Amino acid sequence: MEWVKKFYDKQFRLYEEGLTGPNEEHEEILAKIENLASKPFQSILELGAGGGEFAITAAKKGYDVTALELVSSRVDYMRKLKSEHHLIGELEIIEGDFYEIELPKSFDVICYIDGFGIGEDQDQRKLLKRMSKWLKPDGCILIDIYTPWYWAYVAGQEMKIGSKLRKYNFDFIGCRMLDTWFDGEEKVTQSLRCYSPQDLNMLLEDTGLTLLDIKPGGAMDYMTWKYREYVDLDKAMSYMVKLVPAN
Ligand SMILES: C[S@@+](CC[C@H](N)C(=O)[O-])C[C@H]1O[C@@H](n2cnc3c(N)ncnc32)[C@H](O)[C@@H]1O
């Protein structure tokens, strides 16, 4: 997992100029989470909170959010956003590693939006077990999972982000999406394990969690360069899962 800090710091710096803070996209994610949670809740733990756009959106609506993020540049940006927005709920920002951090609280909802799949299956299991410890007994965990079929299909796809080149690839042995950003001589790659719902069910064994619901996400069509917010599971780049305690 050597690449993690380097990639997410570099990606943030390449994106930074164009960042505009929370927008409708984050409101839609919140609406999706409220819908999947299917009952009122108050506290949210967000893992891999990035620049904090979702955390701010949720705290603006009155939720109490704990946002955990590994990379300092992203945490600094999140703190800046916090100072610029009027929040109704609490927002606690923690710079730390979700594999190591001790959290003395439990939460109604734990979410990980975009980015699940770092490391090997045993790493995901370790994280899922940690999540289950941080979850209130009647709470739920909501995670975006990348589908193998979308990422296998778009392997080789290149695109320009500003003046930089980005290229997708797929590791067909390890079932991982590979996302490489080129900046002059430098390149950084994100590598995320992709899971079908059945793979995920196997991953959940011994975690104390069970899969209750699935909501397919969107897909980019590279023929037309149009993004569709919701598509059927067989076309989706990811799907959000709802996990709950197994008994
Ligand atoms: C793909 S980004 C998604 C960011 C944000 N959730 C979003 O949707 O814009 C994944 C995020 O997870 C963070 N991350 C990766 N490993 C982590 C770890 N071990 N502990 C905490 N955060 C981590 C990365 O730094 C990055 O900001």
C-alpha cells in the first residue's frame, strides 16, 4: 500500500486549482445515503473523506460528522472549507489512517464514498471488522464498490485532466482497476480491487456484517463523453452497498 499517500496527495494537487467546494453532486450522495439508510440518523463517520465536500454538505444539513482522512493536503483543504461554511451539525476532522486509528465513539452511519479496495482482501476484511466495531447496533455501513466489468471494459481509456494525462487499465489476474496520472516524468497509479456482489459476500465472511441492499451508481460513456448518474448494475462503474450487523 506504498502508493496510497503519494497518489492521493498528487491527485489532490493536480485537481486543486479547479476545486470549488461542495456542490449538487454531494447533495445527491447525501440523498442516496439517506435513502439507503432508510431511517432517520444523526451521526456519520466518513472514511477517506478527501477534501471534505460530502462531510461539509452533511454537517450543513445538521448531521454530526466525523471525517477521517489520511493525506495532509486534503485535510488542510477540508479545514479551510469548514471555516468557510455555516454548519448546523458538528464536524470533527481527523487526520489519520483508518487501519490504525482508535475511535472512542460509535456511529449511526459509516460511509466510504469512492476508494474502497486499497490493498489485498485481508486488508479490506480488517477494515470491515474495524467498521463493524465503530457501528451502533442498529446502524448501517454504506460503501461504494467498484465493479470488475466496467473497469475491464474501459481498460486502455485515456483522457486529459487540464494539461495532464490520465489512463485507466485493468489487472485481469488481481481484478483491480488501475488509474494512472502522468505529470511530466512523474506518474502515480491508484490500484483498487473490484468486487462483484458475490465476491463481496465472500469478503464479508467473519466480519460480523451482512449485505442488505445494493444501489448501482453511474457510468461514463467514452463514446459520447457523457456521464450517466444511474445505470443498471451491468453497466455501472460502482454500486453502493448497505451492510448491517449479521445478527
Ligand atoms: C478516491 S478518494 C475519495 C475521496 C472522497 N471520499 C470523495 O469521494 O471525493 C479516497 C480517499 O481515501 C483516503 N484514504 C486512503 N487510504 C486511507 C487510510 N488508510 N485512512 C484514511 N483515509 C484514507 C485518500 O487519501 C483519499 O482522500
